[in-house]
Amino acid sequence: MNHSPQETGEMNKERIGFIGLGNMGGRMTRRLVNAGIAVLGYDATPQRVASAGAQVAGSIEEVVKFADVVMMSLPDSKVVETVVESEGGVLAHCRAGQIVVDLSTAAASSTIRLAQRFAQKSVQYVDAGISGGAAAAEKGALTLMVGGDERAVASIEWAFAPISAKVAYMGASGAGHTTKLLNNFLNAVSLAASAEVMVAGKKAGLDLRLLLDVLNSSSGVNFATLNRFPKIVEGDYLDGGLTGKLMTKDVVLYVDRARELGVVSLNAAGPLASFGLGTALGYGDVISNRVVDAIGDVSGGVRLFDGKRNEEKQQ
């Protein structure tokens, strides 16, 4: 993806419009601002924009008219479609030559349809699924899975650089969001299954730190056992990441995409049941790692953390 400025067209490398400065969007905006980029942000809660260090816009129209590159980080396709297609939305005010980047986790079919609408106005719509969670967003170490016009993607590498450690161009419009759904489905499966295993290990009287050490050097190793549960057994749920409700939403989006592709989804029932249980028990609006507490609740009130830090035990 190495193209000269003459091939890609010079972008204004000092201005970005950003819509949606929530848990992830706010952190990404802060990274952009710290990189010396002027960011005009719009959020339903204006305080979030100011907290991220960006200039506060009073409307989506202001954001779209501000810069050649507009980024969006929104909860789902329904919200994206409202922001893009409503009266006063992005489509109503965009201009030829702009690039709109959707950093949300969205339905690929919706993304492809919106890309076609933007193309009618000579605007490139880039879908950029993100992975790494709040911690990676804070450090500018996200992985971006990107779909859309390859030249357009190449021309905004400067905008991706402050927020990412890896940018993978996956193909045409929808490819980035499809990749994100595939990743998030595996994430949901491994987190839900590992939570169940850890609760079982606790009830069996196993040393959970030793259990994790064994799992992480055996065939059961996964992202949750490597990165989540070593913290959870010490009482740190890594608050601030993807919520249980959003995890459920992502699994449903995956199932929809699999159906569109003609792929039978045989393994979605587990995470849907696990995170659905979490929501029913009041854990839907907190980090999805709390699914282990939901499973613990219905398994006799089990908690992995026993109130003593590992370092305390070693004293």
C-alpha cells in the first residue's frame, strides 16, 4: 500500500472530524490530539469531547465541514445509519474527495450499502474494525482491520498511525467489518468458555494461578487465559473494555454475517447463553469479563478472587 502523494491525493494532515467519543472513540481522539492533529469532535455528551482534548462541535454538520477525513466510533450499525443518513447527518453534508472512516463494530451488509451511497457523492467510505480494547487504545496499539478503496486507505495512514500498531488491509468495502466480526466471535467463545473452566477449577479446589500456568503452556491456551484471567484472579476485571451487552451484539452480528455467507454457525449458542445470562443477572453494562461472575453466581456464588493478592501469599 505504498503510493505517492500524487497517486493518492494530499490530505489535510492536521485536521480530523470525529463523531462518537465514548469508551474507545475518546481514547483514540486523545491519541490523535497528542500527535498534533486538530480534532473537532461531536458526541451526544459534549463533555466527552472536551475530556479527550478535542474542539467541541455543536453538530455533525460542523464536523463534516471541518476536515477531509471524518472518523466515527459508534455502538452499532443502527446508530451508524442514523448518524450517516438522518437529516443533518454525514451524507447530507459530505463533499467530493472526503474519506469517512467507520471504526465501529458494524454489520458488513450495512457498511457495503452505505459505501455505495457515499460513492454516489464521490466520497470514500472506509470500514476499520478495531481490536485491542481500552488498554491498546490508550497506548495507540490497536489492530485495525480495514476495508474499502485501497488508495483511500493508503492516503490516511497518517491518521491511523497515532492509534494503531498494526493496520491490515483486508479488501473491498465490508471486508474490515467482516474480519472484526470473525475476531470478536472467537473472542466471545474463548472468554465464555474460559470463564466456565475457571469457575469449575475454583469449585474443584485448584490453585487458579497454577491452573492458568498449566493452561497457558498447554493446548487450552487462548487470549482470555493469557491476558484476562491472570488479572481477574488477582481481583482486577480490567474495567473499561467491551461490555457484556456489546459482546452479545457482536456475536449476533457474526451469526447474521455467517448466515449471509451461507456458513452454518454451530458454536454461537455458548457465548450467547453466557453473555445473555450475564445481562439477565445485571452484568450487561459492565466489562464482558464479568461473565465469570455470572457463571459463578449460578454455580453456587463462586468468585475467583479470594481477597488475597498473589504477592501477599508469597510474603
